[in-house]
Amino acid sequence: MTIIIAIATQKGGVGKTSSAVNLADAFVRRGKRTLLIDLDPQSNATSIISEVNPGKLRFNTVNLLLDSDPTVASACIIGSRIKGLDMIASSIKLARAAETELIRRNTTTLRKRLAIIAADYDIIILDSPPNLGRLTSNALCAATHYLVPIKGADIFSLDGYEDLEATVKEAKEDNPQLQLLGAFLNMYDGRTNVAQQLLGVAESKFGKDLLSARLPRSVQFEEAAATSKTVLEAARDGSPAKAVTELADEILVRVGLT
């Protein structure tokens, strides 16, 4: 079975897209057939890994979600700069589509489109926008699992998490197989009191669902993204790249893809 992971959060600035592209690269390096779908109208994942200017692409996530012909899903897939990693690019036009057309449709549109292409991949990553709107609902209704990034340097990271839980509950009405893959700490610096306090809160809230691997707070992530690279490409031997690999391996164990 193809594992479809929606990276979902109710807040921005938690490193969601950075985690999505770096995990995608790590999965490919573990030999997994991987597809990354950029569902965020900001298109940052697209900017990092796309070989082509997104504005010049004929098909993107707008087509994936709104074209009348569901088989367009196959035409939306393009290669990325990373060998072995496929992607479906996003577009700023997706923001308007989410506010207008998607609101008129049910939240199972994406699931029906992915059913056409899922068998070609071991893992599909859905990079959702940093809100709980129609795009995130579509992602959760299409996913087998959802993954929650927590900003390790912000004691308020989990504020509003109950809203995400409510959105997940609604998604399960159409997608009962959806399950929590886990939560993980991102931008984490265990030397600070704030990080230690947040770790305690996260352990209390998530228990065994809090992944042990943590992505550190490091300028290497920002430097890599600024040069349109993953941290595994830019600094493969650095501690951030090793942390990404550890997180990817822990995820693969949890979903049974080792």
C-alpha cells in the first residue's frame, strides 16, 4: 500500500515546507519511490526542488484539484532536481481556487485523483498550507497518515492544536483510515529553557506519538533553501542532515517501509 503523508499544522513558521522537502530527499536516498505534492499556494517547496520555472508549467496543483478530467493527475507529475523524486508543483493561483472552486466541492477530490497515480509510489508527501482550510482538509481526506511539526523554540507552538484535531476528526468521516503518524520537534535547541519546557508539554500531549528524532535549529536549513537545495544536498555530513535522515528512518519504521 502506498503511504500518503499529509504534513499538517494550524500555524505558520514551524518549518513545514523545509521538513517536507528534506524528508522527501531522505526517502529517495533510502530507495523509496517518492512523490511530493505542493499544496501550499506560497509554492516554496516548488521553488526549492523544481527544475522548471513554476510559471511555465502547463499543469500544477490547480489542475490536479479542479480539472474536470481526473486522469489529469498523471499529466501533473514532473521530475524534480533530485534524482528519483517526482513532484506536482503549486501555483499562487491555488489560493484563489481554494477560496472559490474548492469550497463548492467536497473534500474527497484530491483522494480520488491520487487513486489514479498512487500505485507508482511508495510514499506521497502532501505539503499542506499553514492553515486548516479547504486545501488541508483535502490533504487529510487523501492521506493515510498525518505528521505534525512543532516549532521547538516557541512555547506557543501547540496553541490551537485542538483546531487541528477537530479538522482531523471531520476528515475521518470521509477517510476513516487516517491516523496520526506522529509529531516531531523542529528548530529544536535543547540547551534553552523554552525548548525543555516545550518538550515536556509535547511529551505530555503526544506520548508515544512524539517521534524521538528532532530537527535542530540550524542556519544550514536556511542556507540550503536559499540556494534551492535540501540540507542533504548542501551539507550532507552536517548534524542537520543526519537529523533529517534519523527522522526519515523513524517514519519508515512506523509506516512499515523499512
